[in-house]
Amino acid sequence: MNIKKIASIYSIIIGIAMICMWLVFIAINQVPEINTAPIKISYHLIAEFLSAILLLIGGYGLLTKRVWGFHIYLISMGMLLYTVIVSAGYYANLGDMMMVGMFSLFQILTLVFIGLSFHKHKDFKN
């Protein structure tokens, strides 16, 4: 399996996981900001879902060798990097070190895939 395929699958899996995670958190009332800061969380959720959707589109575009796939993939990976950094900070503030560890792992993986996409950009564009 080549790195482009692995990067595509990573993008798609993370996109699906983000959507599922937020839908579950909302369904089980684990987003207290809906009551305490509804405008702030609404904008945050729009950004999260937009990131997830672009991860799905970018991953699909890379996987199916679409001309636009590489560009959408790069944009979505930048959005993901921001998200995993902010998420680690959110959970660090709560003292939840397991979640900080998980998001730190995603930071490393995301940086690796971003770095590889620039280092091997010819492979990613083909």
C-alpha cells in the first residue's frame, strides 16, 4: 500500500470519526457549551463539521486520483491540524490526559502526513 492511499484512508477515517464523535456528544448531552455558550459552540461545530466534510472529500479525491483531490486534502489537513491542537488544549484544561494523549498522537500523525504530502507531492498528485 502506498503512502498516498494510507493518507487518503487516514483522512476519510478521521472525517468519519469527527462527525460520529460530535453527533454522539450532542445526542448524549456532553456538549455543555450548548447551554452556556450557544453562539460560540455553534461556530465551533460549523468549523468542526466543515473540517470533517473536507477531510472526506479530500481523502476521496486523493484515493480516486481527482485533479482537485490533492488541494482539498491539503486544506483539510491544515484544518485538522488546527482542530487536534485546540482539542488537546481543551482536554488539558479539563485535566483529561487520556484525551490529550490521543489528540497529541493525531497531531503527530497529521504532521507526518502533511510533511509527506509536501515531500512526496509528485506521488500525491498522481
